[in-house]
Amino acid sequence: MQKKPVVIVTRKLPDVIETRLRELFDTRLNESDRALSRNELVEALRTAEIIVPTITDRLDASVLAEAGPQLKMIANYANGFDNIDVHVALTRGLAITNTPGVLTNDTADATMALILAVPRRFIEGAIELERGGFTGWSPTWMLGHRLTGKRLGIVGMGRIGEAVAARAKAFGMQIHYHNRKPVHAHVEAALEATYWENLDQMLMRMDVISVNCPRTPATYHLLGPRRLKLLKPSAYLVNTARGEIIDEDALAEMLAAGQLAGAGLDVYEREPAVNPLLLKAPNVVLLPHMASATIEGRIEMGERVILNIKCFADGHVAPDLVVPSML
């Protein structure tokens, strides 16, 4: 019988996924769901033949340098792979996989919820109700803005960006987007979307901006102080991608100064810490990085991880293999 590869999982996963991992491989689980310390992560890399990290595990160059020769694969339990120094890992001959596509609809649903909640002031209203501030209907109380006819600018028109666009179009929004290149003509036609090669030009014209691009060196602080100031004072900013794409401190200062109408954020630059100005702002909806948090989505992620590991262990090409052309 072929020896089962040693698989170390860094965080607690859905029970059905952990059970299947134990059936197929020599799997070591993290029962506590506590994020591993750097030393614990290094020890895992010295033991595992295959490691299953998550976005909270920073596999940078210094950590990967400690990996033992037995490590062959990093099967990332994540939609992306920005928690891994991919160049170093590939140089060491490691196979890297992720779980793309399975969280598209969940994240797009949450993005649309924020696009609705912030202009309509739904969370503000709920808080007022809980505080006892609701004294009856009034024609001028808690007024927000409708979405129909508003322009939505999507930064990053990948799977999630397209799914957000489809939802927003159903609400009567006009779709605009910035991407490295235009989407296929039939997609653009179906969404009635307008492509902007120049991000600055798009930002200054939109009513709502939705950030849906991946975190890469090129997108770090893509929306920094200069670009944030291009937004109209009446504009809203929504981010369900990665916190580092926006300069969080600059955004918080603009919101506190009334230079933006509001923001809806699910991700933060220094998670789990959040800028105190954002926590105090009444025109901001903050979620605890839960845009992809559905039972179905987490199970599908685990199933992709298992498929990738099984293919690799059997000597086949893993379906979600990260290759240099993707960087």
C-alpha cells in the first residue's frame, strides 16, 4: 500500500472536510482553531509533506527558508495566494494551489449587501432602533439614496467583479469598470458595462466604487490618498477584496472630515485591528471579514483542497495549480 502523505492543516475546517482529509491522508489537524505562531508554522513546514494554510498564515521568504526537504506542496485554503511568497516557493520547487471560483457568489452577495446598506443607511437605522431612537415614521428621518440610476465603478473585473456587476445591473445601476484589459465583448454587452483603461478617470465620475481586485504588489494601496481624493464627496466606497488595497488611514481621515459620503468594508489593512476613526464613523458599515462566510462555500473550498492534494499525490497535475504566468 502506498504511504499516505503527511498533511498538516493550520486552522479548523468544516467537520466533513477534516473527516475526508483524515480518510485519505496522514492528516494532522488544528483542533483549537487558533492561528499558528511563527514558530509553530515553521515546525509544521519541517514536518509536513503537504501543508494546508489559510490567509492568516504568512508564508513569507523567511518562513519558507525553514521548510524541510520533505515539503512538496502548499494547498492554500483560500481564493487567492497573497499570503504566500510564491516566487520563493516556486524556486524551492513547491507546488502551490488555491481554491478559485468557489466563493464568487458568496462574496458578490455580501458586496451587494454593502452597496445597499451604506447609501440606504440600514445599519444606522437598526442602531437607532436598538437605542430607542425610533419614535415613529417621519417623512424626513433617516433619508438615504436610491441605487437606481447610480454609476457603479468596479475595480477589478474578475469572477467576483462580474458577479457584482450582474447583481448591481438588476438594481438599475450603470456599470463601469477598470481592469488590466477589457472583459470579453459578450460579457461587456450583457452587463452594458463601460470600460475605463484609466482608473483615475473612472474614480472621479462614480457614485459607488467596489473594490474586487486581488492583492498583489501592484495593487498595494492602489487607492491611496491621491486617488481617494478623486472620489466625489457624495461617493461611497465598498471593499470586500483585501484591506491593503486601500490606504485605510487616509480613508478614515476623509470619512471623518466629511469628504466621502460613506464606506462599506469587510477587510482591513491591519486585520484584526481596525482604524478607530472607522469604528466611530456613523456612515460606515464594518463587517468582520465575513463576505465569503457561508457553510456551502467553506465546504466547497475544502473539497477543492482535497481534489488538488489527491491529484498531486497521485502524480497528476493539480487543477488549481498556481503558475508563474498568474503572478
